Amino acid sequence: MSLVCGVPVLECVYCIACARWAWKRCLHTGTHDSSRWGVATPDEFEPVPRLCRLVMAVYEDDIQKPQWEPPGGYGINPDCLLKRVTYEQTGGRAPPYIIYLDHEHREIVLAIRGLNMVMESDYALLWDNKLGQQMFDGGFVHNGLLKSAAWVLITEGDTLRELLEENPEYSLTFAGHSLGSGIAALLALLVVKNGDQLGGIERSKVRCYAFAPARCMSLNLAVRYADIINSVVLQDDFLPRTATPLEDIFKSIFCLPCLLCVRCMRDTCIPEERMLADPRRLYAPGRLYHIVERELCRCGTIPPVVKTAVPVEGRFEHIILSCNATRDHGIIWIERESQKALDLMIERDRTMEVPSEQKMHRQQSLAIEHDQQYKAALQRAVTLRVPDGHSSYNPPLDMVFDENYDEGAPLLDEQGEQITEKIDIGEPSFSGEAVKGQSNWDELKKLLEKKPDDDNSVK
């Protein structure tokens, strides 16, 4: 009798739990992801709409006769457009891109377009991956995107080096959208690790802006390179929020809403501690800029606000069940809302009549604040014991996350005692194996020779 009476109770508990989950998921909006972040300033956000327009220009068949030109134009000087590379020239090894010399802002820009849904070569880049297959600098990255970035860097290395030699005060900026954002982010990593091939460019002169970024690198890399990589996400964009492999997403492009709902249910049941402990889980790279233009239970849009942070936990972990999840991925809407947000920031400064000296002081304090946020994120990752990608030996996490780590310094254990036992960790390579006597540039060339079917996973 008691067993019979207990069945409805279990069913009620199950129904209540499901209703609670559905309620929480329906109420979770894109605004929640950045609710505790700080507000971006016009000085740091100024490059975003400008570089976004450069990426949009790559989508045009003829820049002289644009079809998707924004109201203010692309702002491109034809004389400064040094190179334009098409699908025929890349041979499917990379999406089309341009190299632009921006004298006004002292930048050498390489901009890459996003996925072309009618090009099989773009899908081939996405499908050339296996979870945890490709190692880089103590972390994991998307194999196909890394190979594409390596091809671009080797192909354009001489051009970029000559431009940097002719313009030593200019910075090198990579920008991309969607598929191109992942390639641009990994290009920034490759340039930092192979700066001698570009005339010894300093890390501080390398920048990357990833629009609607794909998850392309493990968490330790995403945090460690937050000083040079900036990701821009519009409200509810699905791509930075799903850890579903890119190849699975675009194989299921025609039933994408179903796939996102299933993934949403699955991610809800995975504790965040388990996500952080997975060294092969990929994330959106670098510092995040979140453009918020909608609020819960409010019709229409609000004046866009830009939130920014270098998060370790809650780095866009949950998909938003929203009808705008795919719309917010469009480069057109990102450019439009980012320009609105920047105009509002500038107008607010004009209204407050901030003196020029105070603006200079604010820029200096902003640089210090970003540096402090960056170091705090590194320290937070160490506190959470975010793993690196080495399987045979995990070095102290301070070494994994600290770019200024002294290799000659003694190793310390968790209690601060010196480790006397000699440990050979080798040299990190692209395949995850210790390869002595070879430079990263040599490994870069070998990477391009590997076939997609090669099993180069870490043993």
C-alpha cells in the first residue's frame, strides 16, 4: 500500500524538478552572463566597429561596388588595401581575407571573413578536428582552424614582415568573424610564439578582435592570451556559448534549433567544476566584450551597453533559448549595435565635458585596470586549478599561466617546498610531443603536411 502511494509522490517530484529547470532556462537571458562585469569605455571599444567594417568588406565581391555597405560606409581607402585573397587563391585552405594598412590608426590589419555556407572547403576546415587532438603551447586548440592559421601566416609572413619593417611603430591586428574569428585568434597565438619570423615583433604590438567567436582554444589559453585577444559577442549569440564541436554544429545546420535545445539540456546537468576540470573543453578566446541590447520581460530593444571582463568561471557556458540566438551571430547586426554603443559612449563623454587631461589620465588608469584584471584572471585560474594539456607531467599552474615564468627558478610544490627531483618536461610542440632541436616555425610547416585523418592525439 505504501509503495502504491509513493508512486504519485515520485512523479510529482519529477514534474516539479522538470518545471523548475524549464523555468530557470526560460528566464536565463544573455543579460545574466555579464551582469557582474564592468562597463567598457569608448577608448577601449573604439576599434570594434571600425574593424568590424573591415571584416564586412571581405564579404564583398567588389569593394568598389558594395552590396552590404553600412550607412557610414566601410571607411576603406582603396590605396591602403594592399592585398585581397579569394577562395581561388587560398585553394580552400583558408577563407578569403584582406591585408589593409591603416595609417590613421597605425595598424596593419589582416581581416578574415566567416563561413560561406556554399563552400565545401569551409566545412572541411570545421570537420578537421577531433576532441583534444591538437596541442599548442600547453593547451588544446581546434585542429582545422590551427592549420588554416598556420597556412595564412606562412603564406603572408614575408608580406607582414616587410610591412612591419617599413612601419616599425605600427601594430599588427587580426580580425575575423565566426569561422574567421577562430583563425584570427590562433593567428595571434602563432605570431606571439613565432615573433622572430616577423622581425621580432613584440607581444604588446599584436592584437586580435574576434567577432561572434568560435570556441577554438582551451581555458588556460583563453585566459593566458586575454591581453592580446578580444572577443565581441552580441547579446544571445549561440556560437560562443555552445561547447558542441563546430563540425557537429554545421553538420546539423538545418536542424540547429533542435541541436541547441538538446545541448542546452545536457550542459545544464554538467557541474561547472567538471567543465573547468576538462583540459580539452574549448572556449571563446581572450577578453570578452558583451553587447547587451535586450532585457527580460521588456518589449523591443534598449540602448546597447557594452560589458567587459576576463572571466574564468561562467565564460558563456549556457546556451540562451532565444529566437535571436542565430540572428545575433550576424556580422551586420554586430557592426550596427557596436557603432550605436560607441556613439552613446562618446555622447555621454561630451555631455559630461570631460577635460583632455582627465581623458589622458583615464586612458592610463584603464591600461592599469586591464592589467590588473588580466593578472586576477590568471590567479583565479591557478586557484581553480584549471589544468593544462600535458598528459605526462602537469607543471605547477603558476608556470602554466605566468608568461614571465623563469625556467631557471626552482619548482615548488603546493606547500611551497622545493622539488629536488629532476623532471624533464621537454618542449611543448604542436603535436604535444617533445621535439628538441626544432623551432616552432618548423613544426608549423609540418602541421600543414598532416592529413585530417592522421591520429596525432596526445598519448
